[in-house]
Amino acid sequence: MRPRSRERRAGAVQSTNDSSALSKSSLAARGYVHDAFAALLVPGTARRAPLIHRGYYVRARAVRHCVRAFLERARAAAGAPRAQIVSLGAGSDSLYFRLKTAGLLAWAAVWEVDFPDVARRKAERIRDTPELCALTGPFQYGDPALSLCFESLDYRILGLDLRQLQRLDQALTTVGLDAAAPTLLLAEAVLTYLEPDNSAALIAWAAQRFPNALFVVYEQMRPHDAFGQFMQQHFRQLNSPLHGLDRFPDVEAQQHRFLQAGWTACSAIDMNEFYRCFLPPEERRRMERLEPFDEFEEWHLKCAHYFILAASRGDTLSQTLVFPPSEAFPRVNPASPSGIFPANVVTSDRHGPDLKRYGHASVLLSPDSILSAGGFGEQEGRHCRVSKFHLLSRYCDFEWKGKHICSWRTGAQWDGRLYHTMTRLSDTQVLVLGGRLSPVTPALGILQLHFVESEDTSTQDLNVTVTKAGAEEDTTLSRWRHSTTEVSYENQKYLFVYGGRSVLEPVLSHWYFLHVGTMAWVRIQVEGETPEGRHSHSACSWQGGALIAGGLDTSEEPLSSVLFLKPTSCGFLWESIDIQPPITPRYSHTAHVLNGKLLLVGGVWIHSSSVPGVTVVDLTTGFSTEYQIDTACVPWPLMLHNHTSILLPEEQQLLILGGGGNCFSFGTYFNPHPVALDLSSLSAGQ
């Protein structure tokens, strides 16, 4: 790399520190962590979104867990010298001040290393802030010859490039680091910004230099799935690409990396596992109640793409079980795929407007037309709650054309709801139930959509009239992320509304029946054990009843159960379907029944490192198989959550519409066009 290019890249990496520091300050301001110093170390303020807060919270707790495990072990070692913490790429982090306030530096000292400009700015900030100076005690302000920007009795800040290992080694030795003392090396989102050769050299240098050490790393992984591709694209656009992910894509590869470099023991877990296994339930509940939150898919995907690793050397620290095995988070390895469903794009830019949205609902109006409404998406060049309806029409055997249609000027206006359901009543009528406008504002009332052809005979456009079908003050459907399924009782059609969440309750377990003919809520007897509450599950009609699969429970844990609301002579009966092998717990998927088989499409799971494809369950035998989705012909990452899907049984196709989400701090991603899965291999295998 040329020197000028290297300087630009270093500047881009340094800018990630400024963004991270503002996020940490916002995190503390909202009460996620106790940190009175984050705001003092960064100029300015910024209010981050709840999803960003959660991501930085689990990072802060994981690093805190490792630091405290190291300090406890080092202090317990008889006759050991004072412990040392070396924070590589420390940036504006407040670790020293938090440890000092907690009284944890009586037997330890902190060294920080970062780019010279970053280190100097931090030293100046400390010098000019009385609250910080009061904790450091007497200090000297820098010696450029030693790359030393700040020095007190137990705290030193060095301005060095981590790629220059010889200078780093000399400078640390000169300012008093004892290589023989118990040492914690901490690298939060640092190694991945170094070229692979540079990071490999740093890991090997640390193993050789410190015989009694713990190396803790927090950074990204899993670059190959759709979320990982979008994550990498984000950092490339910032001119700070992530390095080494292809070579070390998962925790197993990262562990092998450190063991090969001379570390004697190594453990690593993703952040979903850390959150579930190493934070007390009461602490998780406290955090989850701090802010309204409804981005579970992106929260779990973010945690699945970051890991925390602890590698150790030496007698004092090699027995430090930073992440002891836990049965609280069982890993699930789905069976090897039994087949492949090829995916193909069925529209393009020249075939009308795209369908960039998620959290919407879709319904098959006729064999050749599909309506999608609501959700969050791209409209008129901005991201917002979508007000336009999208109509997808077939214009030849395997190609579809999309267009936007607006609500007609008479009647009510579409309110821009998300996570609602839509049910076809006829070719020209659709019923809309539930949904939300924000995580604290439910969309109240039942809406009916009426479709009529335009009065302008020169076009073939449809007009949509929105009417309210029930009293607006009716709070029966003050819920979202629920399901609505057509069922039959005494030869009458009903809509079975189940689960979801509301402003007051994070998970709902009750249900309602809506008589389609009269639009009245009715009571129908339901026997059997009441299933646990859930939201973001799937539901589809089968044999006059409803199949409910997966979902997220009250502790934000994905579920694996498949339930059947079975019709009986006096109402319905809850039955649990025994599936072998058991399906991987999941949510935010879609489901359909085809030829006696339940198809679970996509979704999010956290107990497996693989990517959900299509799980097929034989409803007669209970036998389940996995099918992989071949996206070779889809020229962009295909995110299979927050989507809708429409089954076309005659064509042996499944259309996937929309999908995506707000991908942590990387930006918002939308699947741009509908995609068709070819299910013909499923019929061929019967």
C-alpha cells in the first residue's frame, strides 16, 4: 500500500473511534452502563438509537467481564507482581477511570496505545478536565521522544502505530511495562482494521513477549451471509475495510489462529451466547426495559456477527476460565441440506418500482396479482413508513411487473403501519388487522381496503379506498407482530388472531376469533394446554385449523415449537406436533403448507452459525429436512427476515417479497426486488 493511501486509511480508522466514543457516551447517558467519564472524554453529544445502545451495551459488558476475570485471577496469584492492562487501539475509552473509581487499580496499572493524533487528543482532554485529573493524580504531559503522551503513577498513554512492533516493544519497555508481570492485552475492534500480516505479527509478538498473559479480542466475524456482506460493504465505504474475515470467518477459526500463534489456551463465543450465558437474568431484564425496542432481528444478527475471545499463556492465567462451558445456550447444528431451491429475481428496475420495504404485509389478490402494503421502506428518495401500496402483476409465465398505487382521495388514509396482517376477503377486498406506528404507538382499528378500476379508461390503474371497519376505540387489536389465520368452525369462516406484542406487554399469549361474515368478535371454545406467548411467529391454515411455528418468547429467546390449533366438534384443540429432528428455534420467518408439508422460510436463529434456508416438515410423519437456498443468480445479498412470501402451488414457486432491516450502525438494507424460489425439487422427491 502506498504511503498516502496508508495515511488515508489510518485517518478513516481513527474516525471510527470518534463515532464509537459518541455511542459509548450516549449509552451511559441512557443508563445502560454506569460511566461518568465517557462524556468527559469526547467533544459533543449524540443520541443514538436503541439498537445501537444494545450493541454497545453487550460489548461493554463482555469486555468488563474479561477485565474483571483477569484482575481477580491476577490478584489471587500468590507473590505475583502488579498486574498490567495494555489497551491496544484504546481511543477515547474510559476504562482506566472506571477501574480507578471502582478501586480495582490498587494492584494494577493501565497502558494505552493508539495513533499519535488520537493519543495526544486524549491526553489534552484529560489535562483540561479537572474531574479526570483528580483521578490520575500527579502526571507528566508527554515525552515525544518516547511516544509518551501522558504519564501518571498507574496510567500511561502512548501514541504509536500498532503496525510498528519494534517501536511498540521498545516504547512499552522504556515506560516501565514489565513483560514478566501478569498482563491483559485488550483489543476492541482493532485487529480487524489491520492487514492480516500485521495482525498476525501482533498476536505472535504478544505471545512471545508476555509469558503470563491474557489476550482479549472483540471484533466482527461471519462475512459471507447477507448481513455480513452488508457489514463489510459499510466499512469499505468508510475506507476502513475489515481485514482477515475471509481467513478467520468464525469463532473456531479465530481460536485456531491464536493457538497457532503460541497461545496455550483460547475460548471464544459470539455475543448472543455471551448475553444469554454470562449476564444475570435480572440484568438482562433491566436493560431490555430501558427503552422501547422493536428491532429484535437486527439485534440478534448484530450479536451473531461479533465475538469475544480470550487467549491465555502462563501458569497464573492459563487456568482462567473466562467463558466456562454452559448448557444455557445449546448449539444446534441443522441437518445437512437434503436439496436446493434455486432463487431468481422476477422483476427488475425496468419492470416498474421496486419493493424496498420490510415489516409489511402481502396478500394474493388473484393468481396474477399480489398486493403489499405498509412497512418501513424507501419512498421518494427517503426512508420512512411507506404510504404507497405496491401491486405486483404477472405479465408472462415467469416474470412480474410492479407498480405503486395510492389510496383514493375518499375515505380514510393509510396510516403507515408496520407488522400488521392482511387477509383477502375477495378479489377486491382486503382486511387489515393490528400493526404499529412506532414501538409506543399501536395502529388502532380494523381497516378494509377496496380496489376499483380507475375511471380513466386510458389507463389500467387501480384505486384503493381505505375504510375503517370497526370502532377506533376498540383496543382488541392493539398488537403487532401477531398472526391472522383463516380457520373453519361449523362451516363458518373465522380469522384466528394470535400472539404478538403491545405497548404494555412484550409478548401476548391470548387469541381472538373474528367472524368474517359479520365482522364480529366471537368466543369459541379452545381446549388443550395453552402455549407460551410469542410474537414474530408464523401461522398458516391447514385442515380447517392453524399451524403456529416458532416465534420469540418473553425473554427474547427464539422458539422451536410447532403447534396445531385443531378443529373439533365443539371448537378447537391445541396440539403440539412432534418433529424429528427438532427444528432450529427461529422467528421472523414465513410459512406455507404445500402437499401436506409445512415450509418454514428464512427467519432468524441464534443457536446455529448456519444461515436459515427452508425447513420442510412432513405433517404426516413429523420428519423434518433442510433445503438450502441457492442465491447464485441473485446479484445482491438476500436477507430472509422481515419479508413476506406468497406460495404459487400450480407453478411450484414461492415468491419472497421485501425484507431486510436496520443493520446496526451499518445502515438500512432492503431486498430491492421480489425473488422466486423454485420448489419443483420438493415434488420430485416425493
